[in-house]
Amino acid sequence: MSTTTSPPTAGGTVPGNARKGAAMALVSMSCVQLGLAGSVGLIDDLGAAGAAWIRLAWAGLLLVVLVRPRVRDLTPSALRACVALGVVTAGVTLLFMAAVARLPLGTASALEFLGPLGVAAFRAHGRHRWWAAVAGVGVLLLTEPWSGGADPVGVAFALGAAVCWAAYILLTQRVGDEVAGIAGVAVSIPVAAVVSTVLVGPFVIGDLTPRLVLVGLGLAILLPLVPFTLELMALRHLTTAAFGTLMCLEPAIALLVGLVALGQVPEPLAVVGIGFVVVAGIGAERTGSREPVPPEPPIHGG
């Protein structure tokens, strides 16, 4: 990624930074939804937790082999941040899949989006907080959480995923600021793989087949390898408030992917919700750029 940046404006932001960050976030969200659509069959074979685990396990292994991060070159603060990011990455992945197993996808998504919306609301200032409110209305219209009963255990899982997602946003920005390149991801995702393997691996390894192993490898690239790397890079250009609001575009992308890949036709109310989140995303992109962060010395593979 180029390190050339435009000069700051009088207001302290950098022209083009928000556009770069928004583009990375949009590609990341598209990969997530394509990965979820591709995981439907895998969930049938391994269960929700097993599908999450095999993706994290493959992603962690690929990063260790290809990037070979030198952990000893990280500062203690950066290492702690990477490990914490890995733990919450495993948490948000496993908890959300557990919630989806017990709740309608719309309800689980609405509850999980309380995480990025909370970050957007509490980290934004003045009128910028309105974008989070607009996005929140859109998420409600998209997911219609009031339309059915909710399993209390599923609600607890979804709220846990929301907390992990909020922490993930904050930690991803910190790791991106302290660690050059993708070295932070190359440490945090293997940590997530280890955590998920301890919690889930022993219960699903016996169900693996060569076909499932290969499918898991392909899905690991779509989710989480590519999107988590792009999110780390995006948070070098965006405030956490803007990033949290932009994440609310994901239900709209989910509807589009569901329509094209799974034949799921959205309701009219959901289309109105898309309008709200698109407007909020545009507002976040226009007001959420950051000043460039001085790069750390690069970490080379061992």
C-alpha cells in the first residue's frame, strides 16, 4: 500500500483518506457476505461453530506460513493489542454464528449491529453522531427485529457478539496504528484460530472430510482473511465513529448478496432501510477521515 498521502486540510483531515477507507470497508463487507453465503452448505455439515472454526483455523495457518510474523519484533503494547484482537475476533465469529443458530438472521444482525453503532455514537462528535442515528433507523428497517419472538439464549449470544465487535473495531484501529503492514493481522488471526480450536476443534475434527477441508480453505480467504486485512487498513484512514457507521451498510450488502446468490427477495420495508444506511454511509465517508498515522518500522518475515 502506498504511503503517499495528501496534505491535511485546515480542519485537520486528509482529502481522499476517507474515500480510501470507505472503499476498503465496502470490499471487506462484500467479502464477508459472499463468505457467509458460501458457508451455508458448510454449516449444514459442521454446524455453525464448526464452520466458523475451520475458516479461522485455515486463515491462521495461511498467515503463519505466508507472512511468518516475527512476534519478538513487536513492542509489548503492540503484542498485547494483537492478542486481544485475536481473542475478540474469535469471540465475534463464534458468538454470532451461535446466535444465528437460535435467532432469525435479521434479529441477530440487528442486535449485533449495536456494537458498531455504539462505537459510532460514542466516538463521534456533534452533528456527526446523527449518521449513527440514521444508520440505526436503517438497520431496524432492514432487519425488523420486532417481527418475531426471540430465544433469550440467542439474544445473549448476539449481544455478546455486539460487544466483541465494538472491541474489535477499537482494537483493530490500535493494531493498525502500532504495527506496520499486515503483521498485526498475521498475529491476531492465528490467536483467534488457537482460541477457536480450543473451544470448538475437538468437537468437529472427527466430522471433517477432504472436501470440507478444501471448502474451508476457500472460504477462509473470503472470510476472515481478506476482510480482516482490509478492515485493519481501512481504520488507518477512518475514525472509529465513521468506520462503525459504515459497517451498517453490511445489511444492505447482505440483501444484495442474498438476492443474487441465494434468491432471497427483500421486502419493501427493507429497501427503505437500504436507503437510510446508504445515506448514513455516505455521510460517514465524507466526515470521517483521519490524519495519517506515522508508519512503524516494517516487520519482515522470518
